[in-house]
Amino acid sequence: MLGYGNPGRRDDGLGPAAAEAIEAMSLGGVRTSANYQLMIEDAYDAAQSDLVIFIDAAKSGAGPYSVSPVRPATNVSAFASHVVAPELVLGLSGRVYGHVPRASLIGIRGYAFGFDEGLSARAQANLSRALAHIRHVVIGPRETIEQAAGGALR
Amino acid sequence: MIEARKIVVDPVSRVEGHGKVTIRLNADGSVGETRFLVVEFRGFERFIRGRPYWEVAMIVQRLCGICPVSHHLCAAKAMDKIAGVDRLTVAADKVRRIMHYGQVLQSNAVHFFHLASPDLLFGFEGPVEKRNFVGTIENYPEVAKWAIFVRKFGQSVIKAVGGKKIHPSLAVPGGVNKNLSIAERDALRIDADRVVAWCGDALELCKRLIREDAARLEAFGTFESSYVSLVRADGAMDLYDGGLRAIGSDGATIFDGVTPETYDDVIGDEVRPWSFMKFPYIRSLGKEQGWFRVGPLAQVNCCDFIDTPLAEEARLDFKRPGGGKPIHATLYQHWARVICMLHAAEKVKELLYDDDLQGEDLVISGERRPEGAAWIEAPRGVLYHRYRVDGDDLVTNAKLAVATTNNNEAINRSVNKVAIDYLTGHEITDVLLNNIEVAVRAYDPCLSCATHALGDMPLLVTLEAPDGAIVATRARG
């Protein structure tokens, strides 16, 4: 579980908040990372995993969250040290380590992105819904996130 | 007659942040003055005024996403003094040290593998689209594995004691807020040997690449200089603490064993109106002659020995050509940086087998003082913090002298040397642009966090007449 975003920009911290909450659940076989952004090193962890769930804040779209599959980038040259996309993490995982895990991106809808700490009330509610979904995916049958999410939650 | 003009390289890519290089040509076409300009301004010294002193170690690390630990620990060391603490508990000292070595490890790995090694692997004149870390991934996958794993390990060390890879929370005035648990220690021990081995492999790679083109690389942007670094009382390299030592270009000691409290007695700051960055100098040598270099080259040149076996062997090999005198080759900073990276890896491993890190006596206090000063060897060189605090525990004054500032004059001189050596005719060639960037990058300047690409980077070159009129422009990327 790779949750990323800036907790100093309010709801942009949804990704790290989700990762930290999942870590507190102590789910077996699950490793989490909370960071400001994805990093090239995340490719190493991805390569060690069967399933990678990227968790980011969404600035638009319907709440409470969206789930979408992530495919590996075929062109790994399109990254910068301050911008690494989920697709590139997977692409590097395949290119450097020879393994591309299944992967999904959960975008939790946020509403406030100003300079401050703390999630807005609506974002906090969306986070709770997303966490319930993630927990179901992880401890339930080993189905894909997309299947588990179901249309109503998208 | 040829008109005087300026060449502007803006921005310089693959450095931390954005810089700008201006080369002023004389009327006869020869290279005149060169200026390395930082185009950002942070202002931390001003806006931490009024904050409680115990907050500062957390605030100032926001200066940077690459070396936050250096600022965090340097500020904490200064705040130790304000808290009346001159010596931490053994556990607190070693927990801070392992975090610092984790930081040196990951930061030097970023610079060598991600930013610098593409120049060595593909050549300075190699195509820009290939001469980057992506090119390394594509063409040297084993090196890419080292790069990713060494940095990841260093960040794991930081996270283990500080809770987060970036902007961690560990040091408090007088100590630390946690130790390294046995579980955390054991998890890190699993990979420690592999990291030391891969740092050793990186050293061999670096040496091979440099020796293949030694004559050219030794002369590239090179000049003799003085060096300043922290050194332990017995002369060992100490990247966390020690007295300040300065040596001249011949290796003779200029000063030694200086304490942070007397920094201003030995180092002065010159302000030049065209730059946000100051120009530090050794007072006893004066403004003209007193400029110096800090960073890995200084760290390796100034110490008498390194107290870890592989890095010491590497240091002896590095200094052998100079017969013990300082090595001045600007690009050999990459070699020195890898030695420091190897030393940090060895130190982390050593500390992972030290039971003191599980100690529980973590914080002590003393009699409050109004002022505190401290320094640390950041990956890029000596970092100095000094604070004054009032009776309400609020910061009233702060001074932060960062490593890149200490290298300000040296970066300018390296750019000037490259311009003299590689400017031919009046064309702004790819070779000239590439070489200017390579020279600046050798210092791993941290100009503050700003987006910069690992791949192709926009590069704008402008020729200006003396009156500022644009003679020609050329863009890349």
C-alpha cells in the first residue's frame, strides 16, 4: 500500500493518512509506505509484491473514492525526481526487477487543499469508506480491487 | 572588433533546485567574469524568529527534501546547547548518529547514481536523452539496482528512528524521542552487508570510470584551493561532530579544533550585490585568498584517517597520487563522495551491532542558555546553525550557513575554468553547455527543492550585449 501526498496541504494528505491507518490495522502480508510522493525506490517494493495499491487524493470526480487499474508505463523516461507516477513505478519494477505486480489506484476525493494540516470532515468520511473497502479486499477473498469495489462504490 | 556579451545557462539541470550561470565575455572574445546565481530565496532565518526553540529542529528541515536530516540534527545540536546540554547520553548520541549516516548514505547515493554517474557512464558529450538515470536503467541495470537499493536502505534507517523517510521526528533539545528497537534493528541488519558490498562495487565502478579518462577529468574545472571540514579530536573523519579544521592547498593546517561558538572568529561572510548567496572566507587569509571548498573532497582531504576499514583503504588509494597532499581535481569529488557513502554504510552497519542503540536513557537537561551554535557535515559539506533565544523561549535570531554557500566561490571558479577551457569561437555549443553543468554538478549544490527532471531538462541559453540586449538565444528540451 503506497499512500502519498502532502499532509501540509490538508486533504492532499489522504494518501499518507490511509497508509498509516492501514499500517495500524496490522493486516498480515501487507506492507505500507506513507510519503510525500512516489519515489523510484518504490519500484523495489513493488517488485516484491503480488498486489500494489496506490492511494492518492483526488481533486475532482465523485466521492467517496474511485478505483482504477494501473498498467506499467512502457516509456520509463517520462519521470522527474519530484514527479513519479504509479505507472512508472510499475514500469521500473518490470524493467529493473523483471516483475510487474497487479496494481490499482484508489483516488480518495478531497475538497480542501490549502496550506494547513488536518483533513476536512468530508474527506475524513471518504477516507473511512475507502479504508473499509481496502480492508475488505485484503482480508477477503483474493479478488481484484476492481471487482471488490463494485459499481456502487466507484 | 568583437562586442562584449554574456552567455546565460538557465536553468542548470540535475542539481537540487534551480541555478543560473552567466558568462561575461570581454570585448576581445576571451572569458571575463562568470557568475553562478541562485534564483530562489528561502528566508528561513527570518521566519523562524518568534517560534519556540524546541520547534526549530522540526521547522528548519522543511528547507529541503533531500537533506532534511542534516538541518534537523544541526538545529537540534544547537538547541542542546540552549537546553544546557553539552554531552548527550550515549544512546541518544548513537541514535542520532545512525540517522545521520543513513542520511549521508541516501543523499550521496542520489547524487552519485542519479545525478552524477550518467556523465561518467555516457560521457559529458553523450546525448542528453541518454545521459541521465533512465539511461543508466536501460544500459546498466545492475548499477540501477545498487542505486535504488542503497538509497532505499538509507531512507529505511531514517524512518526506523525518525518515523518518516522525509522530514522525520527524532531529535529534541537534549536528546532523542526514541531509540532503535530490536525489531527495527533486526530488519535493517538483514540488508546491511549487501549495502556495504554494493557501495564497494560503486566505488570500484567510479574509480574505473575516472581512471579511464584520468588526464581529462583531473584537469576539468580544477584549481587548487583550501578545504574546511569537521574532524574528530584524534584526526578521524567525523561527519556528525568534531572540531573545524581548515587546510591550505598544500595541506598545511590553517586552523584546527575550532568550536562552533568561535565560528565567526575564523570564518567571515562577504556579501556581493549580485547574489543571494554569501561568499564565506577564512578570516586569516582575507576575502581574496580565504575562499575554500567543503563537501566530500574536503571531508576526505582534511581528515587524518577514516575509522572504518573499507573507506580508509579507499581514502589511502584516493590520496596516493598526491603523496598525502590534498587532491584538488574538481570531478574527483564524485570519487570522494562514494568513499563517504561507503563510510556511511560501514558506520550504519557498525551501529546496528551496538547495543547502546537500544538504551533507554534518551533525554537530559541542564541550565538554560540564551544562545546555541552547532555544526554537522551534511552530505554537501559543513552546515552551521546558530540561534539566540529570549526569556520566553522564543527564537530572536538565527544564522544558517549551508554547504552550498560555503562552496559558492569554488563553483564560480569551476564554471570560469570550464568556460576558459571549452569556449571556442563565439558559438554556444552543446559541449560548452554540458561541461558547465558537469562542473556545477560536481559540488552537488542544493539550491533548495524545486522540480528538476532526471531526463531531458529545458535549457535556455541567452547571449546578451553589455547593455542587456539579447544577441541570441538557444533552447534545449
